[in-house]
Amino acid sequence: MPVDPFAVLQALLRAEASRSQRADRLASEPATPAPEPAPAPEPSTHRDDPTR
């Protein structure tokens, strides 16, 4: 079945416009601060460390 490239382009443009509007709306809302990342475990200093 043939696909109309102009129809595909129109659909992509509509999707991009919709996505852009959602991004603008989200940017105007107050953002909640992101949670702090968990600290990375410190490397072991033992000589007999089985994970090494």
C-alpha cells in the first residue's frame, strides 16, 4: 500500500507541535526538585577483598 509522504510529514509536524506545547506547559509549572542521587560506595581498601 503506497504511503503519501506529505501526509506523513503533516503528521510528524503535528506531533512535534503537540510535543512542543506540552514541553512549554511543563516548563511554566513550578518544578519539584530532583531527589539527591545515592552516594556511590567507597572502594574497599582490604587486600583480601574477594570482589577484586
